[in-house]
Amino acid sequence: MYPPTGHSGGYVALPSDPEGAAAGTHDYHAPLRKRLSELTRRPYFRPVSVVVTVLFFMFLVKTHYSRNTDEFHPPGHAIIWPNDTFSFALQPKPSHLDTPLEQPVVVRLAIISRVDGFERRQALRDAMLVGVPARDIQLDYKFFVGKIHENNPEGSMKEKLEEENSAHNDVIILNDLPDVPERISEKRFAALKWTNSVPQSEYDYSMTLDSDTFCRLRTLVRRLRHDYPEMKPREEPVLLGRMASHKVYFENTIADGNTNDADEDFSFSGPWFSYPAGIGYILSSNLLNTILSAGPAVPHHINYPSDDVMIGSWVAGLKNMHDPEALFETSPANTPPPQHRLYPTPYLPYAVNSKILDDVTGWHDFPARDKGGAGHDSQIGWESTCIHRMSPEEMRAFRAMDEVKEEWNG
């Protein structure tokens, strides 16, 4: 401040200056400091302060992980979509997509994830799972991950996963299963057992998705009811997805609990069959309950990337292993020449002829992202149901688009 007059221009401290205390001015803060000093010496001060600190930290964690409890959070920045990503403008919206169902479809959804897939799981909660209309779909879902690797450099991974589950209670950790690609088929098998953990009579479909697949769930169930009005999933064996073809079958030869990640069930060749490629798949409750009734269990120790083929081989095996005309042979991959005919033991004592539905329009890869070269990529349009290879930010941005956002608000 400027000095008061009459002091030859020299600085004179005022009673309100911090420096004034050293010049003998009255200390107005002394009583407060005395009271604080007495408070900190009281025996209960330290435990109370520790409890308050812990509660505040838990509040911050809960706030961070509970973004999706009751509302959709749009992406933090604008997405620049590649040219020709969408085809909404090329045709009118089908009327059945705007027609509510008379009775909701009951779906139990398993999402295959990785231990460190926090961002993708949150994106799926935010963009796909929040606000699903109960009038159309009764949904129960879980994410499935394996156990954390013992040499994981991030010591906080376990704590982060515990915090996530404390907030959402939607991640099932398979602690007896390493979270590595070689064991993904066992992860899928565990997920299917969870979806069938309620009586078959209480749900319609078991659904499995990869964590980079975005599904318009209202569109899914409305298309199912419109395209297959006579289908009875609790009474009929049905497999639905985007199909490819293969001819490898498996026999359960590896025990559960095996610690060698590279070990795989015995494989052999047989009649060609359809299997759901990469994006995800739906099994009617009737078919899944039938598959899981096999004893011994159907083969499920199949190394990546044949975990999707495994699903189709089960369904085909239920039928073809009872056909005396079907030709099964050893495979050069695991049997030295010459190859010879096999007569595999059927999974069940009776044949099951399942209905295979190849949904080319509804299940596809994001445009120009079909890495396998199978031609499964397509523009995103009104009938696009489950779209593979989407980033977390793309999922959020897609849900916010005018063409689809009302699907989560109806």
C-alpha cells in the first residue's frame, strides 16, 4: 500500500497487514489458533479425521464410476464419420421399428471383455445399456473377464476392478481362468452357463457380444418379432447371427482347470456348417439349455480365433453326429497321415435339428473395417442391429444421432 502522510515517505505497517504482528500489533487470530491447537490435541481428533478422509475418497470414487446410473452421457468431442458410413437417407424407416411390442422379449446378455477393458465397458453402459425401454425388452446383462495376470505391472488393476464392480455390480470375474486369448472359448462357455442360470421357461434368448460390438437392443427385439412372428424361442432350437462356414468339429479331451493355455480339445473334420462370425450371436433358451444338458460337457477348450467356430460346431454336431451318412475324418493339424474316418460319439442320445438364421442386414462390421475379408462390412442403416468394430467414442456419438436416439427414450 502507499504509506500514510507525515512519515517522510517511509513504510509504516497498519494493524491489518500480515507484517504488523512482528511490529507488536494485536494478533486477532491468536484465539482461533489456540482453539485449533486444543482441538488437535483431543484423543478423538485423529480417528475422526481419518474416517472423514476415507469417506471423502469413497465419494470421489463413487462419483467417478457412477456416470451411467440414470442418464446417457454424450461423447466429449464431435466424431468425424468416414464418408458413406450411413444409409438412413437412402430409404424410409420401416414402420415395424416404430411399433412397440405387446409383450417384452426377455434377453440375458453376456459381454465378453478383458480385465483392462474399463473404457469399453463404460462406453457400453453409457451408450447401449442405459435407458433400454422395458416395454420392449427385459434385459439382464453381465461383463465377463478372466483373472488378473500375476505379473501385471499395474498394481492398481485389482483395486480399479473392485471399484468398478462396487459402482455397477455387473462384472463377473472368472478367477480360475487366465485373461488371455487362448482361453476365450472357456470364457464364452462360462458366460453361456450364466445366461442359462435361470430356468429356461423364464427367458427367451441368450445373447453374447464382443465388447467392440454396439447393439440397438430395441431394434433387435422388434425385428425378431416382425421377421419371425411364429418363432417360439422357449420351445425351438434357434441360432441367429452373421454366419460364415467351417468344417471343424471338436471332442472334449481337455479337463477343466488345465493350466496350459495352449492345450486344445481334439479336432477333426466333418460336414460343412454355419457358425456366427465375430460379431456376436443369439441362442434361443431352448437350444442353449439343450447344449448345456450334454454330459460330458460339449468341448469348450478351443484356442482363439476358433472360439466362434466352436458355437457352430456344437449346433452342427447335435444333428450331424447322428447321421450315419455324415463323413468325419481326422485332420492333418493333429493326426499324422494317412487320414482316416472317425465315428464321433454324439453329444446327446438324440438328434437336434436347429434353425440357423443368417441376419445379413442386421449384423455387420462397421463400413470398411472387415479385417477378415469376409465381406461382412456394410453401411449403417435402419435395419442395422449389431455393429462390430466401433470405438467407445463412436458408440456414444452414434447413440446421440437423431435417427436412433429415441430408441433409448421410448
